Amino acid sequence: MDDRTRTDLCGRTERWFVQRGLPHFIDQYRATTDVWTRAAPFLTVVFLAELGFSLDEDREGLDEVLPLLGGLAIFILAIVIVNRLRGRRPLQRPDRVGIPELTVFVLAPALLPALFSKDHLTDSLGAVLLNLVVLGVAYAVTSYGLVPMTRWAIGQMFRQLANVADLMVRSLPLLLLFATFLFLNTEIWQVAAELEAPFLLMVLGMLFGAGIIFLVLRQRREVDQVSRFRTWAEAHDGAGTSPVSVVPVDELLEPPDPTPLGRRARINIALVLVFSQGVQIILVATVIGLFYIGFGLVAVRETTMTSWVGGELDVIGEVTVFGHPVVLTWNLIRVAGLVAAFSALQFTFSALTDQTYREEFFEGMLSEMRESLATRAVYLAALVDTGRDEGPEEAAEGQG
């Protein structure tokens, strides 16, 4: 394979990893050249938006325009200075974003309130803290490919919708038996009535988080199993239709010994599993929640809800059906939400531990993960130049 073909296949394979939310499978994946450069357009938009820090409601006309022009001048000057220090053209888009560029992003907007705002210190400190938070979020989202990961997970959900529906049909009798008993229990109506919105969201988050933790604890052993390949032919077949499917593996040394997954790569895998399965769990919870809202509207009268709640209902609306009032209340929605969360947690445990459910719920995801791991093994062994000169620190960073 000539160098041009190998470079092209490397690029296509790396884009394939990013599209699947696995950017840390890329060899020598670095923050300066891979993460911050991809986040640079977003950070630039934030930087420009922060020109608003120079605005003041007490100024108008030319007095308001001059600070904006001053802020824009600071922005352009900062770019020019950093580019010249880096040896780039004055307004060139950076091919490497490191500490100097990030320092400018954090500190330069703080000059605007320092120069033009009345409350100089507080506004400047607020700008610095805001930019630090933005950097943290941008790094997490870009480094682990959360946007393409979410898009891929939703696509997977729609492709596996028939399997999820079949699994729900098989598990629904048990779920409904458990959930109906819970729904018609007076205590849960009283608990739900006393929960304000923030605390209700916290409870739902705790239940969802318990299922996620269980998923993460299970994934390490599962990933170790699907990442083993007895021969390169098996790894090549496991890569499926990925870009490395055209790469010959006949000359690779047997048995396959791919580079061990680093800490960040394992976090990347855990996030993909959580996003993929989490989307399906949310779908199940949504279906169950909507069912019990409908069930409550038909089966539970207003007087019954009032006695269960032990107080006034929080009514949203009321209609008359066949001469009888049908009342929609926030109490019903809160109870349906709690029942749906408990049912989804039970569904998750059953799907991961029961072999019958597992084949529908988890095996498909593991098959997708095995394809990604097989692609990574062939990519590293057949496409990446393993003979390049790099120090231990560079190698460790690339594997991370």
C-alpha cells in the first residue's frame, strides 16, 4: 500500500471514529491539534458575543459604539499577536491551539469590563470565570465527541426501534404488574405531591443515574471480551464495512496484539454505551409515562386523586367525556413520571442480567462496539506508522 492511499485511509478511519463518538481511538489524539482546533469556531463565536460586556444602558449613540469598536480591536489584536508569536500569518486560522490562545480567550474579554464597565473588578472576574466554564464544557463536548455521539446513538435507536419494541412487548406484562401496583398506591401520590420541581428532577435523576452506574460497571468486562481477536482475519471480518475493510492484513504478525486501551479511550467507550443505551431507556420510560398519564385520566377520578393527595390538586385543564369530567393535573404527571422512572430502572436491570432480554437490548450494542474495536486494531497495526520517532510521553498521550 502506497503512502498516499494509507494517508487517505487513515483520514477516513479517523473521521469514522469521530462520527461514532470515539475520537480517542485516533492515534496521537491531542488536545492542542485535535480538540481545541475543532472547538476554535465555537470559542470564537463566544469571544465575539462577549463584546456585549462593554455595553452599558447608561450610554447611547457614539459613546456606545466606541467601546464595541474597542472590544473588536482587542479581539483582532490578540489574534494577530498570538499568530505572530506562533510564526503564522496575522489572521491565519490556528492549526494548533495551546496555552497562549486559551489564555487570550480567558483574559482578553475581561479587559472590556475593566475598561468600560462601572463595576470593573466584579464584571472582569465574572468574565474570567465564565470563560473557564466555557472552556471546560467545550473540552468535554469536543474531546469525547458528544455531539456526533448523540447523533449516532439516536440513529442507532431508530435502527433498533423494532428490537426495542419487541423487548418492551416481552417485558411489558411484568413491568405493568409492578408499575400498576405502584401507580395505585396512595403513598406515591402523597410523596409526589410534596415534591417541588427541583426535588422531583433530582429524584428522577437519581433513578436514571442508578441505571447508568449499573451499565458502566458492567461495560468493562464486556468490552474486554469483545476486544480480543484470535487472528487478524477475525479482526478484519469484525471491522465490517468500516474504512479499514479494504486494508490487507495477511502480512501482519499473528496473533493480534493491539495497543491497550488508555484511560480516556475507556471513558470514551463508557460514554458511547451510556448514550446509546440511555436513549433507549429514556424511550422506554417515555412510553410508560405516557401510558400511565392516559390510564390515570380514564381510571382515576378527581375525588380519588384528592383523597390520595390529601389536599388540593394542581389542575392543568379539564374536559368532559361522555358526560364525565376528565381532569389533567400536575399531580398525575408527577406520579406517572416517578412510575416511569422506577419501571425504566427495573427494565434496565432485567435487560442486562436476563439472557433473554439481553440478546435484544445489549448484544446489538456490543456488536457495534466490537466493530469499532476491530477497526481500531487494524487501523493501528496496518495504517499507523509505528516506526516513527516519538518519546514515551508522546506515546502515552497518543494512547490516552
